Amino acid sequence: MSAVCVIGGVMAVFLKKTAPEAGVLLALAVCVAVMLALIRPVGEILDLIHQMAAWSGVESEIFEPLLKTVGIALLCRVSTELCRDAGQNAMASLVETGGAFGAILVALPLFRAVWELLESLL
């Protein structure tokens, strides 16, 4: 996967001089290809995390928001960098802001669980 990224990066640099749009599209294609290649390993990691959660007896309501937040952070990171590579800094900032709101949104069940725990202690 690293080799694909390096080769794609070098090709994008050469394309950037003559056809900047093609360089951005190439970078996007490389990102999609690498993400598709990572689906299986990520699935194995998620399976292990779910097994660990089941073994520990901790409710999935706690782990799910954390996993979703990590996923949002990774996707926003890649999307932000693609926007910056395309010269769209304002759009990159919006992607970051949207990612922050998305992370908060998926973490709301966790916030509620913590709030209920605190209320039960009072």
C-alpha cells in the first residue's frame, strides 16, 4: 500500500505541472484504492474490538461511539488533505468542522450514558 501511495504521489506531482485537475483525481483514486485494500484488515480489527467488548461485559453503547468517532476522524483527515491538495482551503476547513460536529453527534449516546451515571451517583 505504501508503494501505491508513493507511486501515485510521484505521478500526481508530475501531473500537477501540466494538468492539476488530473493530479487531484489521481490522488483521489489512490486514496480510494488504498481504503478499499484496508477494508479487510480494518474489519478484523473491529471484530477483535467487538469480541473484547463482549468479553469485558461492557455494553456496546460505550464502544460504538468511540469507533464511529475514530472512523469520522480518519475520513475527515483524508478528505481535508484532498481538499487542500486541490487548493480548496476553505472547503478543507468546512470538512474539519463537519467532522467535529459528526463526532459529537455520534458520541451523544456516550455523553448521555455518562450523564445518567452521574445522576445516579447524586
